[in-house]
Amino acid sequence: MTSSATVLPFVRNVWKNFLDAKGLDSFLLSNLKVVTADKGKVILDFPVRKEHLNRLESLHGGVMGTLVDIGGSLSIASMGMKATGVTTDLNVTCLSPAKLGDVLSVEATCVKLGKTLAFTEIDLKLKDKIIAQGRHTKYVASAHKSNEIDGTF
């Protein structure tokens, strides 16, 4: 799995699997779209809706954290991992607000996929302006074993 022609449908399938699980992802991010995917990098589009706002009418920090989580996970998926591990560390730095109707670009990169841990970096952008940055570390040792069984890489 090295060409974008194979990576993009694979990542979209992993995202569909997240949504089909009917957990928080499907409730909060059902309108998230996987736009591009190459090995180690994904770009997602996220339109901000009313339910994503805090009481000050800007994008809720918890939604930003969830976007960092999912962006990091899908960047790991772009490395050929159907199972993407479990979060060990996640941080978000919020720089500017997003408002109702804004469409964010979530640019996520898998910096390193090791045997035990994966490290990702995520930028949330509004046009070309970074409004939040995150880092996401995941434990992937069990995911590697699961992926061997599934035959996904």
C-alpha cells in the first residue's frame, strides 16, 4: 500500500468503520470527510455545525480534541493499519476560534509508526490559518497483531 490510489480508499474504509461503530465519532463527526490520503498523511474536511459550538458560539475545545484524535488515528491508518491503537497522550493548543459554517481542514501526519508507539501531528486550519495544533501518541503493539490477523498489511 504505497500509492495514493490505494491509500485513500483504505483510509475512507477505516473511517467508515469508525462511523459504523456508532460511538462518539459517529455522533460528533458524522460530517467529517476524508479528502486526500497518502502514506503517512491525511487531509480531512470538517464543516462546523451548531452542535459543535460552545456557549460563546465558537468551536468547542472538546471537538478540537476529538478532531486531533481522529486525525491522528487516520494518519496511522494511512500507513496500512486498519486497527490504529489506543491513545496514550493527546494535547491540543488552541490558537484562534472557528465559527458556525466554517469549514476546517484537518491535516494529520504520522511522524513515526513504531512497534509499540505511533506519534502524530495535527493542524486544524481555517483557509491557510492554523487555528489549533495537536499531537497524538498511540499504543500500537496490539494493533500490529490485530492487523496481521486481518491481513491489512
